[in-house]
Amino acid sequence: MWDMAKNSITLFLQGKLFQDTGMVIRQMMLGIAVTAAVLVAIAAAGAPVWGASIVAGLLGGMLQPYLFKDLKYR
């Protein structure tokens, strides 16, 4: 299991895991930005940071399958 994870990380860092590495990075950055924006918005609305973190994490996690649905592996 560890070898499979290490191999996947190596292929990703070499740019050989996905057909379009730029799209992967773009989608990942979009997910991070949306999650961070939700976190800041909820915390600014007066919610405790721990609660805002939980909600932002859940929403960001639910967004990932939608963002990564069109990715193609090599």
C-alpha cells in the first residue's frame, strides 16, 4: 500500500499521472480558494473558527468530486 502511494506521488510530481497536469492544479486551487472563502465568510459572520472550519471542510470536500470528475489518468 505504501509503495502504491509513493509511486502515485512520484508520478504526480513528475507530471506523468494525469493527462493534463495543469487542469489538475487549476481545479485543486479552485477547490482550495472556495474552501478558504467559505471559511472566512462564516468566521466573519460571527461563527467560532472551529465551527467555520468544519463547515468549510465539509463543503470543500463535497466540491472535490465535481471538480475532479473530468480528469483523465495516463
